[in-house]
Amino acid sequence: MCSDRFHKVSVIAVMVSLLFGISLSHSVVAQGFDVDALAPAIAQVRTPTGTGSGSLIVEGDRVTLLTNRHVVVGYEEVEVAVLLDVNEPAVPTFKARLLSFSPDYDMALYHVYEDLNGAAVRASDLLAGNHPSGFTLPMISLASEQEILGRGESIAILGYPGLADDELVYTTGIISSVQMQEIDSANDTSVVG
């Protein structure tokens, strides 16, 4: 059984992935946003067998990481690398523990609970730039349901696809298909209450 929180965070992460783009070489504006300022919200997820991308999302004073399940399958805990400087590769900074996952939607939700030195992670500290790691999480306002992009619209996509070592990759494209459906959480698994 999966909580409503997973459903809400899943929708938010998909929206974040579709709405924002980043360039590491210079300041770029995508869809009216300074993408370099938003870059730290995209994390590199590291497991002993590989890497992937994830979105850092604030829930109250907790930071969660939404990623693809196939990247983390079999791992209760992952390492999270972030951009401490948008002109440098991602740096391993945090640990995250599995909260829940959906095999049907290929999504996993993790709680980012401490840095690699053992300091607790609180969203309020990261948003204010007051965490000992030196990492500042940008505040992102998400689009409403009425503002969701559709077929034929331009998007900017970012992530860590493994093409450029630990560098964040930025590309643009056009939405070619949209699938609207209710998320059925019957096969989802909630690992921690």
C-alpha cells in the first residue's frame, strides 16, 4: 500500500522534470526561469552498481528524493550527490533511506536524512543555506494543473544520464505525447510508515 504522499510527490517530480532545464556553462533562462539557480534541485543518485537522476522535494521540514525505481532497485539506502557549484560536477553529500516505491510507475521515494558526516538534514537548513555541507536547495514553485505543458510545447530536461561522468546534462525538446490517467497505487509498496 502506498500513501497519498507518494502520489502527490510523484506528480510534483514529473512536473519538475518537465518544467526546468539547466546549463553548467553559463546562465540560461528556460521558460522564464534561471536554470543555473534551479540546478541544485536535481540530484545524482548513486548506488554500488550505478547512478541515475532524482528530484529533491521539500515536504514540511523533510527533504525527499524522487527517482526511477530501476536505478535503485534492491537498495534501502543510496548516496545523493548534489551541485555545490553549478560549474563543477556533482559531489557526494547526503544519504537517503527508502520510503516507498512503485514498480508499475518505475518510481521510488527516499528520505534524505543526513549528510556523509552524520549531520541531520532539515529542509529549513538547506533552503536557508545553513547546513554544514554548504549545500543550498533552491525554492521552486510548481505549476498548477492548469499550467501543465501539453503536446507540441517546448521543454528543457536535465539529469545525470551517465554520459558526462558526474556532470549535469541539459537538453531541450518538444513534448510529443501526453498520457493522462489516475495513478493506481494498489501495487505500490510503502517501506516506512
